[in-house]
Amino acid sequence: MAFSGVYIIHLRRLLAALAVPVFVAAWWWTSFPGTRDALAPTEAVSGVRIVIDPGHGGVDPGAVGQGGALEKDVVMAIASKLAPMFQRVAIHTTMIRDGDVDLGGGVGTLRNQKRTDLARRVEIANQSGADIYLSLHANSFPSPRWSGAQTFYYPGKQDGEALAVAIQSELVKALPSNTRQARPGEYYVLERTSMPAVVIEVGFLSNPREEELLQDPGYQRVIAEAIFKGVVQFLLQEARGADADALAPIGGATNEPDVGRLWVSDAPRPGGAEFFLYFESAVPSSDGLSASIAAFPPQIVGAPLVDKMRYAMERLMQGPPESSALLPIAPTGTKVLALTLDDGTAYVDLSSEVDAPDWGGGRSERLLVEGVVRTLGQFPGVERVVIEVDGNSDGTLAGHVDISRPFEVRRSERP
């Protein structure tokens, strides 16, 4: 007897509903053959609650690609593909936003609305009783050369680190040209959420090729599947009581809490004519800063310490020399409005260029903060650094990195 159209439709729905659970089971049995008779994958993930937070939205577009792609649209599309994958394996999902909206309340300046928006996202996540928080963003950087998806965790939060490493591992598998590793990041939402939390930068809208890919539904699904696999892997390893060392990122991890601290150089101490400036490395695999030696002019060598610090910050904001292979970490035109040192805390006030929504993404903000802290932290007596924007240190830097508290200085032996 031939199937009617109604039966065919129901059959298709049934197959679609079974597709992801079957995929999870097959992936589990293939990836972890030694545990086939132990914990079933559905038992480890069933009932878990996950918050999916597509960044930006509404009046805040986030990063904007050269071709006009908006970060808020890209991450919403990926989140819309990711949520059903979790739901099909009995994982409950909460979407922070469902559509092109923001949570800023529409009152005050855009900076104030962003701060309200982020606080509201954290509040929803913490009140949801969720086990995992996933914040989706698209990266951007003034140079178009950068590409690749990358996952961030808050420094010192080991459960977040384990989750980030698991997701990044799957992103690298899904995107072989991507060699990025999970890294710590001073993101506002990561610091304030109470569950394992990560920020996933799905790619660079500042890279024309990646901007094009990130708008493709097929590529969006690849990203979503990699995030899904990474989360499931994390949950399964947690359920199996996996050794934390197995999840350590390449380069080694430490169990010593290091929340809110950044490494800076301890040599040379600027008592003479030389000091370090920290700029963006031009080597894509470095994913960070490189130290550049600079010299004080004669009139600054014998000047008070705070004058030396201000001179160093002004040089940092100007960027590396044109002949250098290094790249600037601040937007063109950024000025040092004020710099003071009080009881071990250096206060540096930067102009509003660093808070512009279109100059970069989370990577740009992270490198700017780290470059400022490293540069000021090399000076004697500096134990903490407070970064202000037009006299305001409340909230975030351009909507991602938290600057509402001091950054403590921890020194190493080398730049």
C-alpha cells in the first residue's frame, strides 16, 4: 500500500527528531570506545539547562563587516540553529533574546544602554538555574588578516576553562584551517555568571572571506554543530569524572586561581632610558602581544615617575613605528586624557575612541586592556591599573571587556 502525503510528512518529522540523538550516540561510541558499557550519552545530558546568549541586538549591531554583515544577525542565526540541537537530546535551552532586540531599556546614552543590557543578560542567566552559559559573538579587528573561531573563559574559573577547551577542540576539528586555542578573557558576562560560562567568537567579520562564510546557513550550521559537540563532550566528561588535566589547554594550565590578573614584564625596570611597549604581534599564530623596546627622550629620563608613565602611554596609543612589523592596539586618534598614580594604583583615562562600537571586537578590547596593563605594570610601585574612558570606569570597554574594577599586576621574569 502506498504511503499518503500525511504519513510521509509524519515520517520525515520523526526522522528529523531522531537525527541528532542518533548522531550523539554514534559520535559517543566512536569517540569514547572504552566506555560503551558505562554511561549512556543521553543519561549524561538529559535534563541539563543551557542559556544561549546571542550577543548585541536591537540598537546595538555589534561589529560590522566590510560587506555590511552585522554581528547581531550572524550570532542570532547560529543560535537559532544551535538551540534545536540541544532540545532534541532533552537539553533545555533558554534564549536571552529571540529576534532583533536588546535589553538596554532604551534610556540614556548607548554606553549606558549597553551596560544595562549586559547586566540584564547576566541576571537572566543567573536566575534561570542553568548549568551552562554560552555567549555568542563575532570578532573584528582593524586588520583584515585575522580569521578563525575562538572560545574564551574567565581567568581562574576552571569549569569555564574546561568547557571552553572542549568547544574549541570541536571548532578546530570542524574548521581545519583554524588553529586558535581557548584563552582567558576579561569579559563582563563571564565574570558575573555563576555557572560554567564561555564566550564563543564565531569568526572575524573584518576578514572578507570569513564575513562571507558567516552569512552562509551551511557554514553557520557547521559552527553550531561544533559548539553542540563541545558542550556534549564537556557534559560527558563531567559525568565520567574526567581528570581535569585531560582538559588542560595546549601550553599547560594551572590550578592556582589567577582571577582578574594579567602578566606584565619585570625587566628592565624603567629607571634608565629604556622601557617596553606592548603591541599586537603580526604573527597570526601568536594570538597576542609582543614587547617592543623604546627609549625616553632626554627631557623625560630625569622626570618624575608619573611623567614617564604618561609618556609611555602616549607612545602606546600612537602605535608602533611605521617601519615596525607590529600592529597598533588602539584606534587612531586615541588620547591619554589623564594619568595618576595613587597608593599603588595607576589610573589612566583614555579618550572615547576606545569605546567606539565599530573599531573592533572582543579581541581588540582584550589586547588593548592587556597592552595598557603590561605597559604600566612594568613601572615600579604600580600594583593595579584602572582604565577609564572619558573619566568613566563603570561598565565595559565597547561592550565586552569589564573595566569596572582594577586590574592587578602580576610580574614575570620576561616581557
